[in-house]
Amino acid sequence: MDTDEILEALMSKWWGRALMCLFFLGLAWLFYHVLSDVEEGTGNARVPWYIALTYYIGGKWALVGPLAVVSGLFGLMSIHQLITGRE
């Protein structure tokens, strides 16, 4: 089973989308706390240049916000699929 088949099977079920929601929410939480530690001076993180550029232009929320929005969209899609019963 290759990656495309796994993703297709995962995204066809409501619980798969709910898992993706939790994954992106966890990623947003991780970014938020790592960046908060760096801002406070208690942490140190090396990041790729495109993440650093995004951070310098838009701040912490320019990185965390889109991940939280994607998480919310996956959550809404999973709830909609659960309620309507569509695959």
C-alpha cells in the first residue's frame, strides 16, 4: 500500500479527517510554544529560512494561524461528513 492509497483511505472517512484536524492542531500548538520560548529568550530553535522569513514578516501568528485554520477546516469537514453520512 503506497502513500496515495493510505491518504485516500484516510480522507474518505470522517474519523480520518478528525485525525488530520488533531494533527494540524498539534502542529500549530508545537509551533506556538516553540516560538513563544524563542521570543521569551528561554529557548533556541534553528528553522529553515522560509519559516524565519515568514516569522519576521508576520510574527508568530503568520505561522500558527494558517495551521489553525487548516485544522478547523478539517474539523468542520469531519463533522459535516459524520452528520450527513456521505463518504
